[in-house]
Amino acid sequence: MDSTLPLYRQLNRRFFLLALSFSLLFLVGFSFYFQYHQDLSTLKSQQMPAIEQHNQRQLLLIKNDRLLNSIINSQYAAKFDDYFQTLNDNMKSIVGISDNKRLLEQLMRRLQTQSENVARLAENDRRNLQLKDSVLIQLTLVTDSLSNLIAEQSSQQKDLYRQIAQEKSTARVMAVRAKAISDLVDNLNINRELHQSLFDTLVMFKRLDLQYDLVEFDYIQQKTQSEISSWLENTTNVTAQAVNVKALIEQASVLNALLFSEQNTFAKWRGQLGMAKDLQAELVNQKRELALLLDKPLVVPQLKSSIIEQHLLTWLAKFNIDLQTQHYIWLIAGLFVLLTLIFISLIFSLRRKIKRFGVQSIAVVEEFVTTGELVAKVPALEVTKIINSVKQLVQPLHSEADFQQQQKKHQMYTALMARHTGKIFWQLPELSKKQQLQLRTLLGVKLTTKHWRHCFSRVDVHAILFLARQAKKNNSVERISLISNQEKAIALTIEYIEDAWCGSLCNAEQHRALKDENTQLQQQLQQQNQADKLAIISNSEDASVLASNAMIHRQMLSLSQGDEQLVYQQLRQLLRLSEQQKTRAQLRRDDFVLTLSTVSLATEMHTALANVSFTQVHNDNLIYLNVSDNLASMVTLESELFQAMLTTICQKMLTEQHGVELNVDLQVVDVNSAQQTVRMTFLIDKSSQVETLQRVSNELAFNDEVSADFDNATDNYLRDLQLVFNVSNKVSQPLDHGGKFSFDLPFAIAKDLNQSSKNQPAKLAKCSLLVIATDKRSRKRICHQLSHSKAVVETMQDLSLFQRQISIKHLTKHRLDVIILSPEVYFSDYDLIIQHLTSLPVKIQPKIMVIQPFNCASLQRTGLFSACNLPWFADELIANVTQIMKGSNNLNLLVEPEIFSPYRFSPTQVEVLLGVSEPSKQVALIRILYWLGLQVTLVSQQDHLERLWQSGRFLVVISEFSAFNINITDSLTTVRGIFALKNNNASKQDFFHELTLPKSWHGDYLSPVLDIQKLTQQLSPWLQPTASIGANTESRVTVRPQRKQSDTRQVPLSDVFNEADVTSEQVMSMADIDQSLDFPLSLEQESEPSNNAFDLSQYAQNQGSAELAAFMLDEYLAELSNNTYALTDALETQDYRLALELLQALITLANVIAARPLLTQCRELSRSISKQDADEAFSSQQKEQLQRQLNQLKLCLLQLTEFAETI
């Protein structure tokens, strides 16, 4: 090597050779690629399309050949149309891709000439096959009959031969017998010939198809025709014939007609075979001509040589060198391999050069540094520069002594830091003796301990090693607190820096003491917290006792001074807040344990929702429940807390809402062997306060994220309850006119789902039902429940069409079993519907099922019905319809109105605790207690009943549970009542003989629910009768005796309607009766229109002429009807200004028509509305009074219309 040149200049020649070999290698490789790309392009653009076209044409030709074979070899022509159509389509496809288009088009034209033959063959195929079957049957009959005849004649011949041979007869007898045997032999020969001919024909027809030989067919046809014709001719000339011969002649005649004369089977098959032979001949010719195209070989274009190959071959040709294509490829491949080897060898040569340069450079530099002289040759200019730089080096600024001194200072400062801070800094693997002594002193171990592992327990050692791995992995400082084997608290830090372990170790006894003190303070804080919870529970119980005493006082005052809602609601709110505070404190107690029990989920839902419904009566809010069919019937949960959670959610959803419906829906979303997840949805679709509802819904969904502004007792209470029941997936969804809140709730299944005791819904197949509901939501709810009954359900929402549609003519043609009246229709049009139905014949009168509002306080008008709109009424709807269908009564009336008429009770604040295991079975008792003016609270569990009763705020308890603790700490002397629901298997002494009740208390079994007289007497200490019920009322009530509940005879609708009217008379004064009832009460009189509906002479005088009066009468009646319907809607929507305007228009029209009864009713209704201010709301009693007056107005209008129709 030349030391005057740098390394890169020494390697220039090798780099040049390397670049040249790479260029040649690239050129040869590119020529390979170019040739490959050119061949691939030729293959794609020329060879592949030609091959694909040839392959497609061959496939079509093969398919065409198969089709031709199918037609040629086919025995029947049923599929000739399909084959021929497919053959034409296939030929068209072949023409499109073939080169011999002229030949193929000629073949197609020839094929088209056979289309008519193909159509006729396919058309006649079925007919000919039927003829063939008929001929086979007839031939079989004839041949069998002929065989029997031949056998009989053969037997006769043998008998004649035997007689001639054996018997001795006269010559005349012998001559007669000889002539008979001669005739018999002739007939026998003729019959045998005919039998053979028919047998041949039978064999031929069994084998007959389109492939049959036409010559043989013609021969058999001629032979058969001649044989049958001659046989029939010879046989018909014989006068005396046997019965079997006559039958044979008839069969032969039928066969002859079938074959030749009438059906002409031979001729038809002859034509079929002829057409088939022509078609087969043509198709065979086409098959032969198309076989030439099928055998035509494929001509594939050859690959073109590349430009490089052409130039190379031209250049070699100048030297008389003949190079074939395969030789050219081998030449290029050999050249490519040679260039590759050259390129690789140059790379390895360059590598050896550089490696040798590095070895020589290191040796030269080391020699110079060691000896200071250069003996070996310098390999390159770079090494020379390095040696020159080494010569210019000087002595370092600090010596080794300076380094040792600085190290001693560092160790001294480290010892000072360790002594003052209490930390020992260490570094592994090297530790000084002083550091080892400090570590032993800190850890409290002896000098014999050689390893740090012996200072800690095995668990701590594993923790230290894990911490070391984390420090190395994360390149961070890790800390841990440990207790050594000598019970010393140690704080350890570990870090991995520059392949060495380092850290610190310090005494943590003070930190340990602080930690123990902190733990002790936390325990004290927890104890203080539990003590505070106990104090809260105690204070809540004291507040509850005070609130209960105040409520008892208000209840007693309400019996004498009236009902004050505001004060009592505030007391109830105070009691509820105290209970919530107590429950929250109990849930946060460490020793709190849930009291789980196996309960019916449906019962728990019914109890909770019914209690909310009772409290929402004054707001006109309703609650409806919808439960999935696959919901578990028995679950395990804490009953009281579950009902409290449901009640709180419903109350919040109904905050500031008036006249809305809350729909509670339970749907199963997940099921496993022991648990069922249920999605509980609370929906209000038409809200009176949309913004408030959506705000409350959002609060319920996001109450986990409580802030200072949002924090309140009820929300915290509800959040704690939701945590108890593991509520999840809370979602709030705003709607256009309402809102929805839902969440998922898991239930522990206490009973196998397959063994559910839930009753299957009854089926009402072929029953015709009519649902009358003006409210869309009510109509939809009833129809949805009835959709599972398989009944024919129709609906009606426009009651103006009721009388027109529910007519005698309609009911005669279309049977109607039951009419279902929704609660809003009961309020508005019950009397009108009953009146119309009573006018119908008894045989076609449909039964009526009334869904009565559960809070109906005017049972004196219509009585008590079995169905009401409590939350679970939809689940029992089908059962109620089935019951009324099976029963004999036309109404689902439980108690008749005259039974309630002697009694009037004002609402009080007296609270009744009703403990029943299934509230749905005590609907009548619940409604009667509400009618009595009592405030009902439902409970479904005995322990819950005991707790509420012992709170002291209930004056009356009614229970079906066998025994419960009745002791109360009563600071007030009050009259309380304990009543038990009578059990059929229990006697009076079973429940009350061991009880010692205070003197002011009452205890007894509750009277039968439907015995109103005994029930009111039993509960009279807690009832407030209305002052208007006096002696006159009592005397009027005794006019009709009270009907016993055990009387099960059928009650006609007319009687029910008349009873309702009589009851209405009893509650009114005589003046009111004279004003409001302008029509008679008997059914016979109702069916006839009143003559006093309006004054005809006065009406004609008002109009000016009788003709004009008659002409305008229909228009006046239509306007009266429209205004009446508009008045009904205005009263329902509480638009009383519009109602007054409509009443003024009705008064004007009544004056024009001179309808005095209608005018009187309109004025009375107008006065009733005008008494109330426009901005003030009407009470429930005032609304019922308005509804009664509106019904009287409608009755007057009905009488007016009927009287006008009779004119």
C-alpha cells in the first residue's frame, strides 16, 4: 500500500470494476425482464383470447352435440320444446364466436324449419301417451277374453271328438256332430290368429316410443286391422251367440274404434313417428356437419423475438454462427451467472482489502504508542495523520494523585450525609468496609451475616427483587418500606445506572410510628362515624314518632273538622324524609345485613305502584304496568327496600305532572341459571311539564355524578338503594312530548323458570269484542293486551257513530259478544251507551265490561264494577272478559248502585294499613276503602306490616297474615282498629283469643267486602258521613230492598240503567230531579220519543212559515250535534271559556227551535261553569257534577233528534 494516498483512492479501481460488473449484470437482468414482459404481453393479448374463444366454442359445440343426442335418442317428446329452445340459443352463441358463420347460419335456418315438427311433437306427446295407455288396457281386456274363449272352444272340441269316438250314434247325428266340429275348428283357428295378432300388437304398444321402427309399425298396423275387421265380420254374421262372445264382440268393437275408426290411434302414432324420424334425420345431418367444427385444431400465434435477440442473431449471422432460441436463452443465462460471480468476488475482494487495512493500521499505531518508533510500513495517508496527531499530545491537566484525593473527599462527604440524614447510600457490587459496617448497624445484624438476603424474610426478598426488576425495566427510582428480621422499619430505594445497582437505606421507625398512629385515628374516625349513624337513626326514629303523633292528631281532627291536605302532606313529607335518613344511615352501618326473602316479583311491583297511584290521585296521574311473559315469578330480594326504590323513582318521574300516564315496563335482557337481568323502563309520553320531566329523568340517570348543587337527601337515598340492588346501565332519553328513564336490575331467581306458576292467558277464539275508548293510549293498551286472546277485536273512538253502528240491523248480521268501555268513556258517555243498549232486543244485546276508574267516588250513580284501571289491570283484562262471557250477567257489576245510595262519606286523613299477599285479589276492598274516604297503604310482607303498624301513624290495620306484633307505644289515646281478613279454615278465636287490646281499640274479623252495610258499620269510628244524608234519604232507600250478593240471577241492561237512574234520584233533591230529568225512567217510555222535545207551532212561528221550518230543521239539528261534540271536547280539555261560547250558541239554537228541555239544560250547565273563576281548577266533585249535567244535555238532544225523525 502507498502511504501517500488515502484509502478511498487506493480502492478506486476496485470500485470501478464493481460498478462495471453491476451495470452489465443489470443490463442482462433487464433483458431477461424485457423478454419476459414481452412474452407475457403476447400471451395475454393474442394467445389467451384465442385459447379462451376456442375453449368456449368447443364447450358450446359439445353442449350442442349433447342436446342433439338427447333429442335424437329421446323416446318421448315431452321435453322437445325446452331442448329445441336451448339448442337454438346455443347455436346463436356458437355463431357469435365462430369463424364459419355461413355454415352455422345455414344450419340454423335448417333447424328453424323443424320448429313446427318439434311443436307438434311436444303438443301431441301427452295425447298419444294417453291413447297408448288406453289401447294397452283395451288390448289386455280383449286378449284375456279371447284367451278364455279359445280355451272354452278347445274344451268343446275335445268333447265332440270324444263323443264321436266313443258313443255310437246314427249317421245323421254323426253328420251333425261332424259339421259342428268343423265349424268349431274354423272359429278356433280364426280366434287363434286374431289372438296372435292382438298379442303382437300388445307387445308392440308396450315397446312403442319415438325410436320404434316405422316399417314394423306399418306391418303390425295392417295385420291388426285386417284381422280385427275379418273377425268382426265373421262373428257378426252368426245369429246365435253366447254371452261371452257378445261381450268379446263389444270389446273388439271398442278396440277397433280406438285403433282405427274413432280415436285412430295407429294413424296418430304413425304421424308422430314420421315427424320424429324426419326430425332425427335432420339432427343427425347437423351433428355430422358440426363434428367437423369440433375436430378443428387450435392455431395459436407464436411468440415474437425481442429486439435484443434479433440484433444478437443478426450480429452472429455475420460470423456464420447459427443460434437457436433455446441456445440464446442458455447463452443469456450463462452470461448472467458469470457476471454474478464476478460481482460477488469483487465485493469479497474489497472486504479483504478493508479488513487488512484495519489490522495494519492498528498494529502501526500500537507500535508507535508503545515504542515511539515506526518500523512497519504505514498503510495509508489517514494513519500518517493519526500518528502525527499522537505526537502532538501533551500531559493531562490532573494526575492520578488528584483523582485519589477527590475520591477520599467524596467518601468523607458521603459519610457526613449518611450521619446527618440517617440514610446510607450504597452501590453494588462494590461496598467499602465502612459501608458494610453502617449497613449491619442499621439492620441490626451480626458481623457473621455475609449476605443481605439473610436480613429479610423470604416474602420481603421477593418484593425487593421484583422492585429491582421494575427499576431496571423502567429506568426509574423505586421505593419500598420493609420490616427486617430484627423488627426494624427500613425504607429502601433502588436504581439501576450504568450497569450498576445503587440506592439508599434509612431508618423508618418514625414513619412507622406515624403510620400506626394514622391507622389508630382512622379506626377512631370509623367508630365515630358509626356512632353518628346510630345517632342519625335514633334522631330519625324520634322525628318519625313526633311526625306520626302529629299525623294521628290530624287524622282524628279530619273526622270532625274536615280534610286539610296541605298540613297533612307536609307531615307525610317530613316522615318520609326521616325514614329516608334512617335508611341511609342503616345502609352505611358496618353491621348492616340485608334481609333477603323469596317474594313474588309481580306482587312487589303491584304493591309499590298501587301506593304511588293512591298518592297521585289528586294530580290525576295514572300508572300502568307491563310485565314480560318470561319474567321469573319468584325472586330473592329485600322487599321493603325494593318497593322504596320503585316508589321514589315513580314519585320523582311524576314531579309537577298533572293528568299524565306513567308506563312501567319490565323486559328480560339476560338470563342464566341463577340470575335474570331485567330492564325496567319508566315512560311518560305526553307530559304536562316536559322540561321538568326531562330534568328529573337526567337527574335519575346521572345521580352517580353528584355535585354540590345537585346534592339532596332524596337523590342520595335513591343512589344508596340503587347501589344495594346493583342497578346498572341507567339511561335517560328525552322525547318530543315526554321522557323515558331505564336501568338494568339483576334478580336472583328463586324458582325454576320452567316451573313458573304464572297462569297462561285465556283464549277467546271466535269471540267478537268492541273496545270503546276515546283516548288513543287507553285504546292501544287494551287492544294490545287483547291481541294475545285470538279474539276478533274492533275499536270505536267517535261516540257520535255509536247509535248508528250498534243498531238492530248491524247486530243481527254481525254478532257482538262483549263491549269494553274504557275509564274515560265511563266518565263521559256511560249513561248514553247503557240507554241505547237497553232499547235493543234482549237476544242481540251484547255484554258490557266496564273498566271503572279505581278512584271513582260516586259509586251511588253506577255501582261498583269488577274491573278498574289499577296498574295491573291489563294483565287481568282477558280473564275478566272470559269471566263475563261465561257468566249469566250482562254487566261486570259487583255491587249495585242502590246499595251505595244510603251512604255518603267525605274524604279524611285516616290512614289504613292493608296487608295482603296478593293485592290484585283484593281490588274490591281497596276501592271500597277509597270510597269510604280512607287513605290506603298496601304492604305485601308481614315484617313490613309490623314495622309500619308499630310506627303508630295508622289508625286501622287490615291484614290477612295469621299473626303479627300489634304492640304500639301510643302516647295518644286514640281509637284504633285491628281487622283480619277471614280465612275459610280459621275461626274467630284463632286470631283474637290471645290478644289483649286496649279498651279504645277494636278487633274483629272484617265483614265480607261486598256487604256494604256491615262494612260501614264496622269501620264507622273512622268514617266521616256527609251531612246531607238525612232521614228523607233513608226513607227513600227503603223503597227497594237490598239485593243479596249471593243472588246470581241475570240482570238485564234495562234494569241496571233504571237502577242507576233511581240512585241518581235518591242523591238529589226533588227540585233537582224535576229540572234534570225530563224523560221517563221506564224502558217502554224511553223507546218512544217525547212529544215535549220542542214546540212545533212556536218553531214554525219563529221561522215565518212551516215550509221554511221543515227545510231548516235538519241543518239546525246537525249544528246542535256538532256544538255538543265540541262542548264535550272542551270540557275534557278543561277549556271552559270555549265551553261557555259553545253553550251560548246552543242556547241560541234552542230558542230558535223552541226546545225548552234542551234550553233548560244548557242554561244550568252554563251557570255551573260561570260560578268558577276562569283561572281556578274544578275539584273532582265539581267535574263529576258537570259530567252529569252534560249527560242530561246529550239525552235532551237525543230526544229532540228522535222526535224530529218521527215528524
